[in-house]
Amino acid sequence: MLACLAHVDVCEEVTQVLCRHAEGRVELPAEGYLPWANGEGAYCRSLAMLGAVDVDGGPPLRGMKLINAATSNPSHGRERAAGLVMLFDPETARPRVLAEAGWLSATRTAAYTMVSLRHLGPERWDATAFLGCGMLARVHIGLLATTYPRVTCVHLYDTDPRRAEELAAWVRERHPHYPVRVSPGARQAVAAAQVVVTTTTADRGYLPAAWLAPGTFVAHVSLADLLPDAFLAAQGVFVDDVALVADNPRRVLGQLMREGRITGDHLPTDHDSPGVGSALTAASAKALSGTLGQVLIGERPPVRPTTSHVISNPFGMAVLDVGLLGAVYGAAVRLGLGRTLTLY
């Protein structure tokens, strides 16, 4: 996987799939979600995400990502999430390509952040703060180092100081041109950078609008770091897919959409539910700025942070994993990498 990814322009692949999504050239069925608690009482979940992407001059790429997670894994030295991603044979419908999903998913997430930063980030910035110091932050920093080598400082914060120090040591070893500092708190990390990336496992918000200085770009990659007022005070809010975000009540932005406090095209709301959004009017609601794909194809204008902050809040679309795995598979064929399994 890593050898193949080294031969793939992941930001370009993600850009192409986002454009196809905005043009209506993908299929994105509803996500399958199965939650439970393990023997430690920790939250666990399984996500099954199908998708298809049009390919110029060939059949669509069709596939699925199955990725599971347990919030107790990091305390045992394991990555929080892992799983499998596959491509289907267009004629037999059987799985044709099988790969590990954790690193691929983290890579496409980091690539999405870099593309959003390229089009929605500050005109000038020199520092990035990462809240949460697991594998997702590590993959982000690795891609940041090649995409934005002139960033002058990386600030790190994790509720587990040991994880922050371990990531700082990794940055100093792998990317010595990046000065790295471990912050004593989330607020200090946010205050030190114009670009903030949340890569935590938080299930409750803690980051208010008051922490975000004008001109800040926030890549809200994880589930629930931002408080509602951060979205409502934002200069712009962009997502990857409106319906996916709105249909997910576990996301802060999804709940704000369903309550009608933030509106978007073809957006379902809970206005008819007692006590939820019934008093809101179109004039009092905040409009969603659009999707990143719409920005890429020129359908929506980009918004860069100036007077306030801008938020990128992707749900995580399976079509991005499918598209990226297609590029990885192409690299594997060219390089003669991978292993053939006889399953049928």
C-alpha cells in the first residue's frame, strides 16, 4: 500500500473524484452503521460504505469500505480504526482488489484537507495546529510536509501528553525542517496557528467560536470538536456531501442542519418536531456555503477566512476511497506489487 501510494498524486486523485461528485457522476448509497460497547465499556462501531465513480473511457469503479473502530484501542497501543476496502469486478461483481482501509482512509482524509486548504485556506499562513496526535494526524503532517513545505511551525495537542510527545519526536525525525511544539492545552494550540486540524476521537464539543481568531481555517476532520456557535459564527462552512452530513445526528453540523439553524440545498430538517427549529425562519438561519466539489468546478465561490473563520467539515465519502484505491491498484499493476489470492 505505502509503496503504491508513493507513486500516486493523492491530492489530484481526490480532486478528480470531488469534481465527479459535484457533476453527479458518482453513486453514494447510505452508510451502514453498527454501534456497540466492548468489554471495557468503550464505544465501538462498524461502518460499511459503498460507492461508484465514473471513469472516462471505462466502466465505473465500484467498491466498498468497511472500517471499524474502538475508542479504547489507543490506550492498548493499537490504532483506533482499521478495516478493509475493496473494488468489485464490473462483470462478475466479485471482489477484485482488497486492501487495508485504515491507512488508505487516513490518506484520502489528509488529501481532502490539503485540497480544501488550497482553495479555502488563508491567503497567507505559517503555522498549523493539530488537535489529536494519532495516526490521522501523522498522515496529515506527512502530506503537509510535501504539499506545504514552507509552513514554519507545527503545534500539537493531545489529551494524552505522551502521544503528543511521540508525534513531536516523529516530526523532528522525519521532517526536521518543521519546528514542532507541544502545547499544554487545546486553546493554546488553536491560538498559535492560522490553520487548525481536528484529528481527535472526541464525542463532545469543546472548541467555541471565541477561540478562533479572524483569518483562521478549521479542517473539522473528526466528529465533534467544534461547538455549535463555531459553525454559526463562521464566515463560510463547506462539506463534501450535504445529505450525508445532514443525515448524521452524531455530527454537530448534521444536528444544526436538521434543526434548521444551518440550511442547504435539498436539506432535510426536523422543523416539525416539537420544540426543534419551529421558531426559526429563513432569515434567521445560516446558509451552508456549499461543497468543496462545487468550488472545484466553479459552481460555488470559494470563501477564504478574513473577517471570521472558515470551516471545512467533510463526512467522509466512500467514493474517495474507491477512487483512490483505483489509483493504487493501477500503480500496483505497473510496479508489479501486491499478492494474488485464490478465493473462488
